[in-house]
Amino acid sequence: MVVEIEHGDAERVRLCVRDTGIGIPSEELELLFTRFFRSSTVRDSSIPGSGLGLAIVQGVVQRHDGTIEVESEVGKGTTFVVTLPLAPAR
């Protein structure tokens, strides 16, 4: 896993988290932040989890006026990009 922090511009910071794991099918990406959702690539594996983590992360990011995006390819890995304002949230 690789974690990078970079200044997007003078007002925002970007946090990128990349892995080379099992990946997520493109048709499941829109459901990824839904509570209790588990990707089909995880359901049949030994990877534990309840499907709450990404829903919680999305809520925290949005409460800080940020965004979260995801790109993934099955068999190659996943990248999450969180963008947050440098100024305090309203």
C-alpha cells in the first residue's frame, strides 16, 4: 500500500491511498460507499469486514467539506483520493 499527501492547490490537500490488491469490479464502484456493502471480490474470500468502513470515511470527509473518489481494476488494485480544504470546515 502507498499513501501520498500532496497540496492540490492553495486551498486544498489531497490524500491518495493505493494498493495492488484484488480490486473492485467497475459495476460495484457506485455502491462502494453504501453501508454494509461488500464487493463480490471480498464476499467469497477470507478478508473480514462488515462493510461500514468506507461509508464512515465518506461521512467524515463530507462533514469536512471534502470529497472522496475511487478508481479500481480487478486484479490490479484500487486508488482512493480524498480531497480536503485547508481552511476549517463550516
